[in-house]
Amino acid sequence: MGALALTAEVLRTPRSRLMPRISEVLAPLVPHLALAQLSGICTHSPASVTGPEELSAAITGAELARLGQEVTPGRPWQGEAVLGGRPRPAVAVAAAPAGSNGALLVLVRAAGVDGGGGRTQAPLPERALRVLQQLWELLTAHSHHRAVDAAPTHAAASRASASARARTIAELGGAHASALSAILAPLRSAALDDATARRNAAELAVTALLDLRGAAALDRELSEEPAATAFARLADTVRPLLRHSPVRLDLLAPVEGDRSVPADTAHTARAAVRSTVLAMLEQDGLSRLHVRWQFVENGLRAVVRDDGPGLLTADSLAVHRTADLIAALAGRLTVDAVPGWGTTVTVDLPRHAPEACSGTSTDPLVGLHPRELEVLDQLAHGRRNREIAHALHISESTVKFHVANILAKLDVASRGEAAALAHRAGLPTPPPTPLHAAS
């Protein structure tokens, strides 16, 4: 089976079962014990592992990061790597779609036994490595596009998940750092007689503390990006829009370029600026566009200003769902149009999600399971049970079961009411592009 066919198998899978499904699909191609990913694209869970619990629980993000330093995007790697605390045979591929932090896929293979009693594993053939690389590049490109052009509900869920993970890391980091510091104090005490034991114990504790800090830094690196980098990616997407236009483009990057920005904030700010520029370019009499990012007291502000007729309204941006994306992150969109002088669009995004928004109680769809969300998405497209069953590869009776659950959970009386609620929450998602249409 080729990379396209394997990718199609995976893309039919709900996000909650994505990693196990990738493992199942790849098993005939690359037999493995566990599968792990380290992704700067997914802000929900940058490091994740699927496989036997004793192995999946032992593999750490720091180990994956160290292996990632040896893997070049586009060039499959195979050999021994420290995973789960000891050397294991593994295969790894990396991909880095333009404008992303990249993603690493690692397959932990079973160790064989050679004639001398040593543990080894035969190298994979070139064809298998090539298919594995192509599959991962297709999947990461798809994930990157979903992250950049996320529906409002996905953006809100991603922000909530990232915020919760950041709080957990901070709390655990503080607790562990305090514990290790307390251990180090008596071990370094001159009152202890066994200097060698004290020194060795202190070195081990210091190493553990550094590993802990490194893991926290790694997670921040994957879920955030420097403001200068985020703005440079914006510039790369906006400049081509004016390449053959007489309109002059002025770009002003944030002064504090090394300051970090949450990935969801950066994605939304870029999407808002891009859609605003597109809307402004549709006006007559335009000669100049000015784009600026700056940090304000509560977060990031993106400003787009033109010298057009000054007739642009917030409704002009509705086609790109800009306001919905901004609202999903508790942000604010302001359009100030002055006839004859031009329009200024200001987007304010909080650097951290407020508690009221980072919780899940405000999202009407939060109680739905992934499959129920997929069915609701189909309802929002106006499809009937038979069409939904065909699209999701399930039976009509299963569709009826999910629809009944959806109506009960959303506390609505009809499919039409459920579809209307879905539309208010940012559904339906755009229909997928057929694989045969891609080139």
C-alpha cells in the first residue's frame, strides 16, 4: 500500500484515536512495539506515545527531543536510541511544513538476537523508509493546515488544552524543584562523613533537576514561538498577495521580538491579518497597507491599516470567519473606517486565556465525544442519516444512535436546532479535498 492510501486510512480516523490508528496502519510496513510523536504543530499534546503501558509510560519528551536532533526532515533515520530509559532499535522520520515547528515520528522496534547472542535488528528496506517518510509528510502537512486555519471550536479547545498543560507543568516543576533542592541541602552538608556518597547523590539530584527544567523548556518551545519568528511567518504569507499589485506594503515587527507567543495566538493573529489584507485588497483606490504587531498590557495586538475609501465593515471579514476565530480565544476585533481616509482593523488577543475561557463549561459542544462531533458536523452540512453513514463509514442505525445522544446532550428538540447550535459554535468544517484532486 502506498503513502496516499495509508494516509487516506489515517485521515478517516477521529483525532482521539489518531495515534493508535497510525500504529495499526504502519504495523505491516514497519513492525513495532510502540509509536511516539513529538510535534510542534499540535498544541494539545506535543509529545505522545501509543503502545504497551510499561513502554509508553516510560518514553519521555526529552528522549524524543534528543533523538530529534539526529533526524533531518526528509531523511529517514534508523538505529539505536535511548527510549524508555535504555537503548532500543528504532526508526524515525521528521517533517517540517513551511511555517511550522516540525514534527518527529518514532517507531520502537522489537530487538532481535544475532548469532553471537547480541541484540540487534535488521535494517528496514529503502522502499519502506520512503513510504514512511511520505506518509508522515502528508500527515504533518494536513495537521499544520488544520492548525493554521482552525475552526473556532478547535482553536478554543487547543488554547484550553495548552493552558491547562502549561499550568500543570508549572505546578509540577515548582514542586519537584523544591523537593530536589531540599534533598541537595543535607547531602551537601559538611556534617556528613561519606563525602563520596554525598557528592554522587548531589550530582544525581542536580542532573534530575536539569532534566526537569529541560522538559519544561521543551514543552514551552513546542507550544510557543518567539514573536519575531511568528511575525516573519506572517510576512512570508502576506507578501505574495501583493507581489503583482501596485499597493505598497509596510510591515512593522514587534519590538520585543524574543518574547514568546502561544502557538494558538500566533496562528489566529496571522489568520486575522491575512483575511483582513485580502478584504482590503478588494477595495478600489488602495495604494498602501500597513501591518503592525505589538505587545500591549494584556497580550498581543495586530493592526492592519489602509488608505482606501474607508468603507470596510466587520461584515466584510465574515467570509473568512475572522471574528469567530478571534472570539474563540477571548479576543476582540475592532474596525474603524473613516470615509475618504481609510480603515484600521485592530485585533487584540490575550496572551493567556482567561479562566472563564480556558474552562470547558462555556463551550456548548464540550460534552460531545469525537464521533458525535463528526456526526454533528455532518448535520451542520445538512446531510441525512444515509449520507452521514456513507461519509463516516458507519451504519445508519449507529448514526441514529449518535443523533439521539447529540440532541439529548445539547438539550435541543430537533436536528435543525442542533445544526443551528453547531453553526454558532463554528461548524461545519470545510469539506475535505478529494485525494485525487491533490497534485
